[in-house]
Amino acid sequence: QVQLVESGGGLVQPGGSLRLSCAASGSIFSSNTMGWYRQAPGNERELVATITSGGSTNYADSVNGRFTISRDNAKNTVYLRMNRLKPEDTAVYYCNYKVSRYDAWGQGTQVTVSS
């Protein structure tokens, strides 16, 4: 099993920045995909960004150009740098680890963008 622990959420003003971190532990396969998803109240969970262990990335259109996903394979950690934040980015952000049909999720971290 894999455990994920997120950190870095909080309250930020529109136009501000935050960086989320997610550390994975347990039975980590070297070839995997990690990513970030978010869920706002009343909405379904949606993809934000993913990154493979080889460094290939994928972004939702709504965050492309503002958010950057990266990872440190030696630390089994994935990061999400969020710039030019908007109120509509407010949500609980979840870290995800995926190998084949196995999925692991973090507990979520709240990001609130408000003046």
C-alpha cells in the first residue's frame, strides 16, 4: 500500500501563489504517475495536473500556464506550484498516486482564494 501526505494549502489573495507538496511512502513502484485533483463544494473531483516518473506532464485547461507540477523521485514527492490564483481555484486539493489499476489518495488540503 501507498500512503500520501499533503501539505501547503491555505488562504491566499487573488493573484497570489501557493505551493502544495505531497510525500508518498510505502510500497512505491519506480514507474508511476502522481498528480493533483481538486473538488469544490457541490462539484465533482476534477483533474488538475499529473506527472509521470519520467517527467511527462498533463494539465487541465483551466490551470495550464498558471500551475506547474514537478516531482522529486528520490524523495517520492510531488509538488504543485500555483501562480496567479483565482477565486475559482478554491477547493480541496487531493494528491493521487497511480500504478496500473491501483490508486491511492491523500487526505486533501484546503486552498482558499479570497480577498
